[in-house]
Amino acid sequence: MNIFIYFSLLILEVLILFAICVYGIGLLFSALKEAPYVPTSRKKLQEILDVIKPKNNCLFFELGSGDGRLLRYVVTKYGVRGVGIEVNPLLVWLSRTLAKRSKLKNITFLRQNIFSTDLSEANYIYIFLMPELIVKLLPKFKDELKKGTVIISHGFKIVSWEKKLWKTLPASTFSTYYYKI
Ligand SMILES: C[S@@+](CC[C@H](N)C(=O)[O-])C[C@H]1O[C@@H](n2cnc3c(N)ncnc32)[C@H](O)[C@@H]1O
């Protein structure tokens, strides 16, 4: 094997190991914060967002934005202003890097706890969070959300919000629930 191929393979291996470490540390961080990182399936993004077809220039929040895939998609496809809130610094870094690579404007990722985020201007809120966390968010939703705000909860129903539920997108793994204030 010539020396060039040898070093190329070596660099590739180091990069793959680095990516695995970054991802692993990210998972560990989220798990330690009682906030497991499980991304929304890329195959489902279009279907989930087509139900609401968010309007151009609306303010779209994702609470616990993970690697930012949904927010990048919704900003690109529907022209909304996107704000992602994520507690895990590695995921925030990854989201910002990918958004920059795609030259996206109107998208912001904040390293922040969702409980410290002002939601009063939100038109849409997307969550894929554990049910216990959703329950803790409800008083904040009640205090801050304006009339007409749409909440999309992927994976878990918002208990006690049956009257606000207007659509369910069933799925074999994670269904999606749509609520309106
Ligand atoms: C199940 S993942 C979903 C990720 C992304 N929303 C998606 O659908 O691909 C939940 C995310 O919420 C984040 N998270 C959990 N609790 C949080 C909190 N209190 N503040 C900010 N982010 C939080 C986790 O770090 C994790 O990335």
C-alpha cells in the first residue's frame, strides 16, 4: 500500500472515531440531564409538517432541537423564522454548523434550558420530549402562549389537553399530536 493511501485511511479512521466520540458524549450528556436524545426520523419530517403547512415568516420554536434537522427543514421549505432551544452544547454546535453549511438565514440555535425561553411570540412549537417533561412545561405554556399558537407533540400526547387536540398523525412507532391554543 502506498504511503498516501495509508495516511488517508488513517485520517479517515481518526475522523470516524472523533465523530463517534462526539455523538457518544452528546448522548451521555443528554441522558445525564434526564433528556435522552432521539431524533425525529428524517423520513417523517415532510409528513409531520405538511399537516400544518406553516406560513411564511411565522415564528417556529423547537424545544429540545437535537441536531436541528426539523428546524432546518421547516425554515428551508416553508420560509418560517426558526428558533431551536437545546440544552446539549454539542448538539447546538452541530445544529449551527449544519445551518451555516446550508447558508440558512432566519434560523437560531440557543444553548438554553427550555424553561428559560420566552414563548410569548411563538406561532408554532414543536416538541419531542418525555411525558414527564411535557407535564412540567404545561404551566409555562398556559402563562405564555398566545391564542392561535399551534403545538406539535411528536411521540407523546399532552395529557389533560384533550380539548385542544385537533389532529393526530398515527404511526407505528411515534405518532404526532397537534394542539391549538
Ligand atoms: C427526543 S430528543 C428530540 C430532538 C429533536 N427535537 C428531534 O425531534 O429530532 C429531545 C431533545 O431535547 C433536549 N432537551 C431535553 N430537555 C431539555 C431542556 N430542559 N432544555 C433544552 N433541551 C432539552 C435533549 O437534549 C434532546 O436533544
